[in-house]
Amino acid sequence: MKFAIVTFPGSNCDQDAYHAARDVLGEEAEYLWHKDTDLKGADVIVLPGGFAHGDYLRCGAMARFSPIMREVQRFAARGGPVLGICNGFQVLLEAGLLPGAMLRNQSLKFRCEHVHIRVEQIDTPFTAACRKDQVLKIPIAHGEGNYFAEPDVIARLERNRQVVFRYTTPDGEVADAANPNGSAAAIAGLCSEARNVVGLMPHPERACESVLGSADGLVIFESVVQSLKSGGLVARA
Amino acid sequence: MRARVFVTLKPSVFDPQGRTIADALHSLGYAGVEDVRQGKYFELDLATNEAAQARALAAEVADKLLANPVIESYRVEIDG
């Protein structure tokens, strides 16, 4: 199983994702430079966190013009699993692979801490090994993670069960105090209508070993390995 | 010809930065400033002398890149 991690100028969590895939999970992993035009046989694409293209104009706005994104779009359209983490999620939103947009955190503060998220949907390639309503302790690190979409779009996301993760208390309850950035409907992560593209603000790749304070993020990566091995997903680059 | 594009958050979108600036102005004693919306300003130098063409081009690039229609709206002005 081969993970491909896209490095944009300004990405800074690409090595964490690589480490999680290769050293912790024991799978193959390879970096793709943003100017590459070949996915090098990847089974899974990860768009990592950081500040792609300096977050010029808006977070993630410039990354969709990187040549690799054309291939990522094609891979996603074929049903290939794509995971966008933090800035990678912002890139997916700006590229139109997921609906909505990010605003500045309601507190105006950059939040860097462990939060709890509840797994709402387990029929995505990145949550297939989770239990429904499982609460994961995973760190966030962002200044613009305040998810926004118009109410009719939020209603459609709920109807289609596209809200994959929600910020909650450690007991799995949605509460204002447990929402670190003011996101609409406490949304921490979403999937596409076809369910193969998933984006989330928290960093599962930074929570794959207990020495880091939590190993709860590992199940996200285990899920995609399980999904691919069980043959539920067929796209290959 | 020069086009000026003003991008702001849509009225339905809360602007925490604008709110904070308004609060700061109030603490400076400017009670008459009721609200502030923060935005972005772009100057585009265009290779045309046709105002209508310039306006259309500026609106097109604002739609495609300068503004994110999910959260932002924009206004175009053309310098005579």
C-alpha cells in the first residue's frame, strides 16, 4: 500500500504524515513535489498541513494551481482516497473538492492544543476502522479553522451524512466550549458526496504514538489501509 | 486602464477582525463608529482602454480568484 504525500512550498507537516505512514504503520510512502505531474503509483494521497504557497490571498487558495492538483483531482474523480489535513483541508475547500470555506477562528487566536472529535460516519475510507461515535483525542494547530457554509449547504451536508468529525467534549457531547474555532455545526471534518475525499482540521498524523500524548489518530490511517485491502476502493494512480 | 477591486466578507458572514477593530475604536472614544468590516483591496493594471471591457475582466478575475464566493463579495471600480 503506497501513501503519497504532496509537498507544496510552505507545507510543514509532510514529514509527520510520511513518518506516520511509513514508520508507524509500516506502509510504503513517497513525497510528491507540487510541480510533479505523476502520482507515482499512489494508493492514497495525503495533502498535509502547513502554509502552502505562504497562504497568500487566502489559506489554500494558490495550491489549486500547482500542477500536481490536476492529478489529485483526477484521482479523486476516479474514487481514489484523498485525505486533507489542516492546510490540506483548506486546499480541498479552495479547489472545490469539498464544499464551504474557512474563516478566521472566532477567538482570533491561533489555537494549538489537543481537542476531542467524535467520529460521525464510518463509511468513509478514513474512518472504516473506527466505531461510530468514537471520540478521538487529536491536536489542532490553526488560526483559520472556523468552518463556514450557508445554512442550506450545512443542511445538505447533514442530509448526505458528509459531516465525518465534530468537535465535542471528552465524553462526546457537542458544546460551545468544546468548539475551538467557532465552526458551524461544530464541524471538524467532512467527506465528499462520493465519500472518498476527506478533510479535517485536527492533525491525526501528530497523534499516532502514545509518546506524542495520544495515539488516537492512527485509526484514521489504519482505516484507509483496511479499506484498500478489503477491496472496497479500486482507484490506483 | 486601472481597475480597483474591493473584497469583503458577505453580510451574512461574521467578521471577527472587523468586530475587534470596532471594539478598539470604541475604547478610543469613537462611539460614532458603529461597525467595521475588514476587507482586501486590489489594483489591477489592465491592457485595455475600454471601460466596459476592463470592468468585465476585473469581475471575471474577482470571481475566479480574488474573492471566494462562499464567504466573500466584491465591488469593482474603474479609473477613468
